[in-house]
Amino acid sequence: MNDISDDTLIAASQGNAEAFEAVYKAASGLVYNVALRIVNNREDAQEVTQEVFLIVYDKLKTFRFESSFKTWVYRITANYAINWAKKESRIRRKTVEYDDTQMSGAPQEEPEDEESKVQNVQAAQKLLDALPPDQRACVVLRNLEGLSYQEIADTLKININTVRSRLNRAREKLLTLQKKVVV
Amino acid sequence: MNNCENLRELILTDYLDGEADDKARAAVDAHLLQCADCRSLLKEAQEGFVMPLETVAREAVPAEIWISLQDRISARTSWAERLREFFGHMAGEFSYVKLVPVLGMAAVMLLTGPVILQNSRTIQAKEKAQQEYLVGLLASSGNSSEAASDAAANPIEEYFL
């Protein structure tokens, strides 16, 4: 996420439209990609991103600079996306349709890179889709966003040992699935 | 429990993620040198999910998100403005100064209403009790009037006396 000055955040919290746009431009990449990997569906990720920024718009005036803005945004995004994914998994069992998702807002890639990148995305989506939302969020924050265990704990407001335990269970599950695929 | 089972969680979490302290890392390194199964576990983890997840490219944010977001914010803002305009208009029509006596009267009524109501109920209850007492006395004096004609004044007589 690009750095955002405190002055910009304060101006945005006071209803300054240009400042809010600057906040959006700086943070939307982070929000969209975290949401995308947790809900594992582009259409839902767009909805989640919008909702997260509406929360940011409403709650920015209550942001007290006690944690970093980035941690605050991670927290809102991860929690909203986890709840969304839990709700969605209750409503319908999602199957990731890669061909459809590639058509809805996927970035335009260079032809020579496209195949390997699509394969990477497909592999990641399959792995993440096998995990329940709580574990998926920890894996996304660790392996895709590169957060430390303590940062994940702060973001999700959970104990660091819970982070460790969720990652361990997630990885054991992924190993089991790999063995099933190989067999 | 053998050493592999003891170290499995550590390998799949702190060691894999570079979170292990020096002592734990040295213990795992030493174990890996002599354990083919744990080396295989580590390789499976790195190739099976660490690398595929860490190399996945970040995606560009679709432009329609910002467009929809702006629409939703401006819709909210216009509602907020409408409400402000409405209350501003109301404030112009009925100045707060004019509302002060009305609000004051309402407050007094709210505060004193329950007390007045309670007093009136107490008075009614007392009157009713008195009437019942008198009716009771009259009834008892009617039944025993002849028998006690010579007796001393009964309670009703005492009451009127």
C-alpha cells in the first residue's frame, strides 16, 4: 500500500472528496487483493471492496492513529471478507469457475506471461478454496501479504498461538489434499 | 512420540515462515540433516503451497469499483443534505424560541403528571375504604340491633357520636 499522510487521512475524515480518493487509490489494491483471496471470487471481492471503503468512509473520523492505517484497513478487510465468505459458504457451496472469473475484471496480461500467471492464479485459488475462511485469512495474510504472525494476530485480533494453530491446520489440510491428488 | 512428530508443527509453521528463534531453527536444521521424511515434508510444503501462493500476482483493481463507490457515497450525501435541508426549513418555520414554552409545558406535565395521578388515586382509595367501612358497620348494626338494643352504643353510634 502506498503511504498516506496523516493530513490526507484527516482531510478525508472531514469529508474532503479529493483526500478520500487519494486514500482509495493508495489502499484499494491491498483491499481488493486481500478480499479476492479470502472470498476467492472476483465478483464478491468487488462487493467486499466497496463495503470496506464505505466502512472506511464512515469510520475514518474515529481512527485515532493508535495503530497504523494499513493495519486498520487490513483488519476491516479481513474481518469483512471472512464474514462474507462464511455467509456465502452457508448459502451455497461455491465452485470456482476460472473461465468465468477471467472474464470479469481480470487484468489484461501480456500474451507470453498470461498462461503461467493464469496457472499460478488457478493453483492458488484451488488451494485457498480448500480451506475454511478463518484459516484462509491467515494463509492469505501470511503467504500473499507477507505479514508476520504478530501482525496477523493484531489484524485479526486473535492470539498469536491461534494464528500458529490455524496455519498449521491449514497446511496439514493442504498436504493431505496434495496426497489425495497424487494418489 | 518421536522427534519427527514433535517437530512437525514447528516445521510447518515457525520454521517454514522464518518465525523460529535461533535455538528452534538450529534444532530443526540438525533434525533435517538426518531425517529424510522431514526433509520431504518441508519440500512438499514449500513446493505444494508456499511457492504457488507467494508467487501469485496481485491483480489490478477493476475501475467499476470506484465508480460504484462514488455513486453510493453521493447517494448517501444527497440524503444527508436533504435531511439537513428539511430540518433547516423546519427550524426557519418554527423558531426554537417559540418552541421553548411548549417544550417547557410538556416537561412540567411529564414531571408532575405521575405525582398528580398518584395523589388522585390515593384519595379515591381512601374514600372507597371509608365507604366500605361504613357499609360494613351499617350491616352489622342492622343484624344485631334488636339483640343489642339495650347494650351500650354500637360502633356506628360511636362513629356518629
